[in-house]
Amino acid sequence: MAENNLEQEAKFYISNLPALETRLQGKAAVLKHPRVFESNLRFDLPDGSLSAARQVLRLRQDERIRLTFKGAMDLAREVTSRTEIEFEVSSFESARALLEALGYRVNVMYEKYRTTYTLGGCEVTLDEMPYGSFAEIEGPDAAAIRQVAQSLGLQWAARSSESYLMLFSRLRQAGLAAQNLSFSEVTRRYPPQAFGLEAADA
């Protein structure tokens, strides 16, 4: 939902995702995309310079195939803000081959199930990750995102600015033996405390 190549969003750990979806429906939120499985490849250069600069180069496949670049996060704002450039490609394998021919390598693969609603001028995604459930609210500015979050009963102070892979890295540092954030490698849910978070819907 980024406009003018600027993505602004807030992420929340959710303890009861079905209940949050029920609240969305009760607010007459519009279902934009039904639940869909996503497979993502994150690329980096051999020296790890993209990750070091907190930049993202991602190839995603769900009902479409998209190539995405994200710039470093601006953490000084109330919500996560970063440059985003995204476009569709016709072939997942061809796009991967092109990136690898340019010297990029797959750094990690990650999966999720995502359901997308729109509410109050914002996009609300319900994400089922291998390690737990989350909601992301993306909108035109922090005020709109905060208003939607509060209307859904989410604690604003519980929001996180960390990406799903940053949260995955925390689990790996704590001893999780998994190379990829996939449902086959990560087979249990973790409590919010494992990520240094609180459940926003508690």
C-alpha cells in the first residue's frame, strides 16, 4: 500500500488472530485478499552489505510474483518508515536467475499465510508466521495507523519496529536451530516474551 515509494507501518504480536479478524469484520473492514500462502526469498551480496545497511531485496510469490527493494528504516518516527520499490515479474525462476547472475545470493527463505483487509484508509494484514501470529497496519501516516490500531483494541505501546527476519534472528541467537523461517523448520509458536514483545491484544 506504499504511496510515493514510502512504506509506513506498525507491527503487533497477536495472541488471538481469529478474534482480531472478527473485530475487523465487526468494523465493516473490507476483505482485500483472502488468506494466501507466501514464499519469500531474501537476497544479499556475498559480503552481506545489504543486510549491514538494513536494506532488503526480496522475491515473493503468492498469487502474484513481486520483486521488492526496501531502504533502511527510519526509526526516529512513530511508525516504521522506509523507501519501498516493488513491481510484478512474470517468472519467479527467471527473476531469481537474473539476481544471481548479478551476484546476489539467497540469504534466507521465509513463509507465511496472509489475509488482507482495508479499514480507515489503512491496510491491515493478518500474518500467520511459523513462530507466531502478527498484524501489520500500513497507512498514509502515523495518526491514521494509530487510529485503526486503537479501534481494533490493540495496545499502541506494544508495536514493534522489527522485521519478521529480525525477530527470527532473535530466536536463532537464543538457540533455535533453523536456517529458514519455514513451517517445516520452525514447528512451534513462541510467546511474545521470546521476541522482547508484548501481545498487543492482551
